[in-house]
Amino acid sequence: MKYIIAFPALAIVIAAYLLMASGGDMMIDGDAYSMTLASGAEMTLRGGDIFVIAGLVALFLEMLKAARPGRAAVIDHILSVATFVVALVCFLLVDTAGTATFFILTLMTLVDVIAGFVVSLFSARRDFAIESDR
């Protein structure tokens, strides 16, 4: 169960995007949901917008996981870096990944990597400060 929790949620979003994008532009660029607001304006969510929303939820889950102490955090950091590298390579080399939506998802993986290291550094510094006060 620990290994399932350590698996990056953003990797699932990235993989789902790549699978949907390989099915053609219609799956990503097509309208997914539309509603009329109280102002009379019509708000339309496209497939790519849904992936950005899913990426934000996944990023939130990754932030919660980054606060865990122990070996699981180290494994999580390694997998997060691997997810970022794979997303960046896909963005640069795969034609269906060369979109603004995928670029935003790639930036989310970068934020996950940086935030994970920052949280680890702050928690390690706090642990070190507590130990040095004794």
C-alpha cells in the first residue's frame, strides 16, 4: 500500500493526457462541459481544461504527501523528479504533447519537485534545530 501512495498522482494525469492526445485533437480540444452563468455568459470547459483541473488536484495531493517524514518521502522525491523528466522530454519530443495544456502540466510537475525539496529541507532544518537545543 505504501508504494501505491508513493506513486506520483501527476504521473497519472500526464499518462492520461498522452493517451487522450494520441486519440486525436478532438479529445483534447473538444468541448467537455458547458453551462450558462447567472450573468448570461456561457462558460465552456474543453478537454485540456479538465486535465489542468485534474493536475491541480493531483498537485495538491502531492503537496500533502511531501510533508511525510521517512523513507517514503525520499522515494516520492525520486519518482517526482522522474515524472518531471519524462514530462519535459515528452513536451520537447512528442508532437501531441507540444501544447500549452501539456506545458502547464509539466510546470506542475516542476512545482511538485521544488516544493517537495523545500518541504524536506524545512522539516530537516526544524529537526536539526530541535536536536541542537537539547
